[in-house]
Amino acid sequence: MKKIDFCCTALSLLDLNRVSQRLKIKRLGGKFHYFAELGSTNVHAWALAEQGAAEGEVIIAEMQTQGRGRLGRRWESPPAVNLYFSVILRPRLTTADAPQITLMAGVALAETIDAFIEQRPVIKWPNDILVDGRKLAGVLSEAACNSEHIDHVILGIGLNLNYRAVSMPPEIRERATSVADLTGNNVDRESVLVRLIHNLDRCYGELEDYGFEALQPRWDAYFGLRGRRVRIENQEQVLVGRAQGIDRTGALMIEDDRGELQNVYAGDVIPLES
Ligand code: BTN
């Protein structure tokens, strides 16, 4: 394994044995693959899943050299300050329900973050967690499926914890935030990881056992754009209207300027001044 060598700076690294001992569940987080450095935990998790890795295995890295965000964007992944991990899931869901995994992760993330900061985190459909309009966390889920069944989903999560705005590249400094910037103090990354995996395990269980209906009230409570005028851009269209919430498949419902309800399944949501 590669060592992290950062100019004599003492970095506090994750101890996954300690994390495992604190985990009271074994469905998710039963096995960790820990890396000091990785291109992308999602890419590595995908390869392991293709080789038959079990549900719940977690691939986690102190830093990523090619951290991936949605829509081909880059995810800034500096060493030993944040969480970057991917969970291998083999859900008992149909392919049509696969987007609900991302929404489920949004609930688990929001509930976790809520416990560490004073402000209320907000979900920006489909997968961003924002505080005060700045991005704190993101989810990248990638599924291997046929028209009906899912073989596996790689649920990748990036959560900014001790990443100070002064260290962020200028292009994200105005748009991103971290728990440390919000509270003024560094947070114990292992405690956040333990709580997040517990919450993911619980929410994932609810999704599989009772369907997304069981999570939707909590998703709705964190949804920050209800009634807001938004612009949605995707490969097919640019749509402007008022966000109404999500339907049971997880599609974003927009009331367009003609008063018609449109369902959006993918894209980037840009809040507009009302
Ligand atoms: C987004 O908001 O655009 C999604 C960001 C997802 C980033 C995480 S970090 C761990 C995992 N590995 C990646 O390469 N991406 C995800």
C-alpha cells in the first residue's frame, strides 16, 4: 500500500479496526477495503463488485486522485480531511426503482449531518446536500442492471468534514462548505463514518422492506426547493418552473410556466430568484 507523504504534516488517518468495533450492524460495513490513495473509490468498488464482492463491502480512501462527481464533474478529494467511500449494494429492487437508492442515501446523509451541525441540511434533488446554499456532500450511484433486475449498485459518497474553505480551489470555494467551516471546529471523521454507515444501513433496510414510501416524508422534510423557481438542464431539455417535490419513483415534479406538471428524471437543478 502507498504511504501518504505530505511534507511532514501530521495527518490523522482513519483507523478502520476502531470503526468496525463501533459498528453494531454487519449488513453494511461488514468489510472495509482501506486505501491511503485511490483514483476513485467508485471505480475500485465497481471492479470488486464485478468480481463478486458481497453486499455491504465498503471501499474507502484517504484521498482520491480522480474523484468523480455527477455529470462527469470532478470531486475534490484532498487527503485525510473528508470522507470518500463507496458501498457495494445488491438490492432486492427492480431497475425502475434504482433511483430510489440515491434518494435513500440523501436521507441517511442529511440525518447524519444534522447530528453534527446546528443548521439544518437541505437536499437538492437528486443528490446534493447543501447548507446555507453551499455543497457539503454528494452521492454518485452507479448501477449494473438489465431492463428488470439490478445486479449491483455502487453507492459513492463524498462528505466534506475538515476541509477548510481556505484550502479549497478558488473554483469551488464559493460553492462548497464543510462541517469544520460550519462549526468552527474539526470533527472526528470516524464518529461521522460510524453514524453514517448506521444510518445508511437503517434507511436501506427500510427501503427494501417497505419501499420508498417509508422514507419519503423524511426526504420531503429535508427537500429545500419546494415551491422554488428552478431551471433544470439535462441532455434533452432546459425546463423552467416551480419545484413541487418528488413522485414515488423519485422523479422531480416541476410545474412549468404553463401550469403543467412535468416529471424530470435527470439533470442539474439551478435555483432561480423567484
Ligand atoms: C456529486 O455530487 O456530484 C457526487 C459526488 C460523489 C463523490 C464521491 S467521493 C467517493 C466516491 N468516489 C468517487 O469517485 N465519487 C464518489
